[in-house]
Amino acid sequence: MSMKASMIVDKDFTIGEVDSRIYGSFIEHLGRAVYGGIYEPGHPQADEQGFRADVMELVKGLDVPIVRYPGGNFVSGYNWEDGIGPIEERKKRLDLAWRTIEPNLVGLNEFMDWCRKANTEAMMAVNLGTRGADAARDIIEYSNIKGGTYWSDLRISHGYQAPHNIKTWCLGNEMDGPWQIGAKTAAEYGRTACETAKVMKWVDPSIELVACGSSSLTMATFPEWEATVLEHTYNHVDYISLHQYYGNRDKDTSNFLAQSMGMDRFINTVISTADYVQAKKRGKKKINLSFDEWNVWYHSNDADRKIEPWSIAPPQLEDIYNHEDALLVGCMLISMLKRADRVKMACLAQLVNVIAPIMTANGGAAWKQTIYYPYMHASLFGRGTVLVPLIKSPKYDAKDYTDVPYLEAVAVHNEEKSEVTIFAVNRHLAEALPLELDLRSFGACQVTQHIVLESDDLKAANTIDAQDRVKPHNGGNAAVDSNGQIHATLGKASWNVIRLKLA
Ligand code: AHR
């Protein structure tokens, strides 16, 4: 097998516009995401509201357009009213989802303040586990109505004169999962989601709604769940959600890195199912996809089982990410870009401490995990139009996947900036992959940057004592030859960002 790959892209062969919201993330009231993550009043870098400035800085570095809140499993037992009003009067509650105590020091208004400071928007979830349409219509009235009603005037009395105008709302979370508080059958959820969606849009017709899809590709009810839920909700919702986490439990990195092919299949099946319902309804509207939980998650599983229940903000789901995790995160980002025509929102789960690109020590430092980098590169350079990638690559067979291309890649054209950016992973663990890039109708161009994330140790991670062990460098060798052909060598097991300036 010859280790050589090629990729052709053409200006006129496009997949779709990137909706910047695919670079979203997630903050749940879980572990140290809120308390000790975005919020820690006693920290030397806390601002007047208790938000950590060092964490804010790292969040801003990612240019995150939307952040899902307040859960996750947490939302299915949450009374949103517990998080409003004077902080000193707020009640502590048991959180049955994560078996902790929720102090309610941060709630809707504080989170919206944090969003404004972080230059991001909220994707708010309502509780369809223990609650339903009634609580959902109240929270939207509190958040989005100007004034002159009980809930909107209450918001004003809490010091928020202007409505928050939250545009994007999730109708519950993972309602198909037996672990969920108030889990439902597809028909039960479909009916509840439909009726909740109706009243929420009656309060504010400008909002967009996300119905819960399956909690993962491996759920026994997938994809029947999506079909039934959308048959009930088609006229009232705009998106269907997808959630997927991967791990390298078998210590088989070639198989681990192939898992984004499962994500491709997941996305394509949900699109087909949504389109099937559209056809059945004789509908005009396309239901788009919100991949609102995705990541690697498995490192912390054992430690989490040992945590004593009923404490405040214990270190839950604190995966320490290594180099190979960053490669899979890169492949997953490419998977979503390849369906930019239908994946319109996505949330890397989560943002701080809890399976997150940003880690903190209580009272101490904040630093970047390995997965921070591919996520940041895609968010900063992956805006524009995705081009159809015609790829020729050598392939391998892994335990669960056949014909896995060593090259995983996609190209994004940013017309405004006259730039094309190629995101590429070489899945080969031992050999470099020479790549030939043909930009066809784009004509002449120049390589402005070839960023590489690589490491001799697939298990190398960034920790509090070695915060920069894995970090990208600008030393890639992409170059244009005299015939205008672009050549690059992708190092073994590497993530690459090749930035091209068009003439
Ligand atoms: O992101 C962590 C958890 O994973 C979320 O609370 C839940 O929705 C999913 O199972």
C-alpha cells in the first residue's frame, strides 16, 4: 500500500454554509463546570460577580457562539425558579441526576450575564422530566417578554430591565434514556414536546426549538425514536438533537480514531429519518440537526464511581485528555463540517472541567486540554462554505470499521477573507502521509500557515504541572509547487490546519 493521498476541491462544488453555531459548547450544573469553573467568587481572578477572568479568557480564545445550559441530565429535575431572585435567599436542593447538592448560586440571570461577558449566546433547556408545558411557558415569559406580566415584571424586579431574548430552546434532555429523571417512551415524549413547543411559541413566536433525538447511536430505540418524536412534533420544532461520546476503552487507537465514521453514519441516518417524516407530512420544512453533545468521554468513569454522593461541586467527569483524543475530536469536527448543509448547531460537551477543553484548579490555574486546539482551530478558521472533498486515501481495517481512510479531511472557503482552510487528520499511527491538494478553479494561492498538532506519545496530556506538553506549532511543510499544486506531509497521528490565501 502506498502511503500517499490526494484531495481535490472546487469553488463551485459546495456542501453548504457553515452555521457558526456548530462551534457551540455546553455548561451544565454538574461537577465543577459552574462552581470552580466559570464561577468562583473567592478566586484571585474573579470579577465583581464571581466569574473567573482567566477562564473567560480561555473561553474567548475559542470564539464560542452558543452555550447550552443548564443541562444535561440536571435539567430534568431542575426548578428554574430556584435560580432567580436574591442569591442569599436561594435554596439548596438535591440534584438527583448527579447525586450532589445544588446551591443555586448561579441561575438564569447570572448565566445570561456570563454569556454577555463571554460574547456568546445561550441555548436554554427546559425541564420535561419532572415538569412540562406550564414551567416552560413561565420561563420563556420571564426571559423574553418585555414587561407588564407577572413573570416579566419579576425579572425586572430582579434587576434585569431588558428581556434576555433567548432564541434557542431545547425541549428537555435525553428523554429516551432510562437514567433520565422522568424518562419517556417516544410517543409520551413526542406528545409532551409537541404541547410544550406550542405554548412556548405562543409566548414568543421568534424562538427556535430542539426536540430530543436519541442519546446515542447505540440506543435500542434509535432511529424509531426520531421517527416517532418528529411525527408528533414536526409542525412545531426546528431541530432534532444528537448526542454521542466515544472512548478508547479497548486501548486500540486505530479503532478509536475510526469512530468518527460512526458519527458520519449517525448524522446521515438522522437526516434520512427527518426527511422521511417530512415526506410523510407532505411538509415543506426541513428539520435540521443540533449535535448538542459530542466529545470523548471515558477517562473519568472509574473515578466517578468512587465519588461520595451529596456534596457541592465534586470533581465529576474530569477527563484528562491526551493527544489521541484531540485527533478524534478533530475527526468529529470534520464529520460535522461534511454535513454542514444539515448540522446547524453543535455543542462540544462540555466547556470547563466537566469533559472539557478547559481545566481549572480551585483557587488556582486554568489551562488548555489537548482537545482545546482542534476545537479552537475549527472555530477560528472553519467559517464560510464547506467544499465537497474528493479524497483518494490509503485505507485500513479496524475492529469495528472497514475501509477507514488514513486521511480524514475537509476544506472551508471563506470568500470574505479570500481564504481556503484545509482541516486534515492522518490516522496512521506510525507513518507520515504525503498529501497532494488540487484547488482547481480557485487558481493561484499561497500557503499562509500550516499548523500541526502532533506528539510522539499518543497518551501525552496537559496537566496543571505541564500545561503545554501538547500544543500546536506552525512547522508544517505545506507548499505550492511551480505548477500551482499544493504538497504537504501530514506527520503520523497528526491534526493539520493548512491555510491558503487566494490570489
Ligand atoms: O454531558 C454529560 C451528560 O451526558 C449530560 O448531562 C447528559 O445529557 C449526557 O448523558
